[in-house]
Amino acid sequence: MVALIAVLATQRYFSQRKQEAANDREPVRATQVVVSDKRAFAASTNRSRQREHIVNEAMRYEVTFQPQRGGESLVVRLKQPQYEPITPGARGTLKMQGTRFISFTAEQ
């Protein structure tokens, strides 16, 4: 069992390094988008219906961007400081490098 966990952890590590290297090789792309949704949710996978809110629980933050010229929406996981200033319905420029979020600048 320990060997299986070690193998899976090693695969995950190399997969992440491969994705980071691929992102580094990609150019930064700027796309005009609309923020269609944003949500914060607990990082815990505990699914109990009677689950109480834990004060310092780890959170995940996701924002859904819809390209203004059409196309598939893009769901991006962000850190809290990146997530907070973004408002649903905002239009602006999304900058991505591969799958890596660079920035979102709202139109004035």
C-alpha cells in the first residue's frame, strides 16, 4: 500500500512539473472576456449534510470566464487575493500562459 501511494505521488509530482514546463513554453495570451460566475468553496472533501462551518477552513476559489467573441467558457482556480477583486458581470482582459492564470484587468 505504501509503495502504491509513493508511485502515485511520484506520478503526480512529475505531471505537475511537466505542466509547469509546458506553461513556461507557451506565449501569454490576452482574451476579451466576461466574468460569468465566481465561487468559493471548502477545499475539504467531507460531504456530510450536517457538516458545520469551520472558521479557518481551507478554501478554493474559482472564476468562470466567457470569451466575448464566443467559445467555451474557461474555469480558472485562483488564490484569494486574485479572486476577491473580480466581480461577476465584469468585462475585461484575461491573460493566460498555457493553463496558468496571469491576470484579469477589468474595463473601466
